[in-house]
Amino acid sequence: MHELSLAGGIVRLVEDAAERERFRRVSLLRLEAGALSGVEVRALRFALEASVPGTCLEGAEILIDEPPGTAWCLGCGQSVEIGSRADACPSCGGFRLQPTGGTELRVVDLMVHDD
């Protein structure tokens, strides 16, 4: 379950930002885990909930957006939406797809407080 190490990295990233930017508490953490990122969102949420006690994220609302995967089809020259890297092009049925979106796991924004 690599989501536990991902959660630990996210907590460290936010804790480092809290030290650098001098905020004490986060009330909202919004992440983006694309459909092609290889992240199991439910497992990541569970791992984050287990990792935040005693940190500035304790009590924060955690939102995880799941943008769809997109790819450029080398066969038909179209940008298409795909659910996994193994999908065929929905336009031409070809498998020569170059992912162009939905591959990231990133922190989108934080709502922070210095109280």
C-alpha cells in the first residue's frame, strides 16, 4: 500500500510549509489524484486520516478531486478521455495513446490559520 507513504509525504509537505510560512492549523486540504496517477483514493484518504493526528492537519477537511485521464491518440490525432492506461482510444480503437492529463497527485490548495 504505497498510499501510506504518499500520505506521509503530503503531511511532511504541509508541515514544512507551516514552518516556513508560519501558520499553525489547516482547516481544508484539497488534493488532486488523477485517474491515471496509480493512486487508490480510498486508501489515500484512510492513510491521511491515520497520519494527521498531532499535526497541523488534525481536524482538517480533506477533499480529493479525481480528474479523468486524458490522452493524445497517435493513431487518429485526437485528444480523448480514458479511464486507465490500458484503454483503447474511444474514437478509433487504437492503443497508441500518450497520456496528457490525469497522471498527477498534487496538493491543490490549503486553507490555513495562524491562531
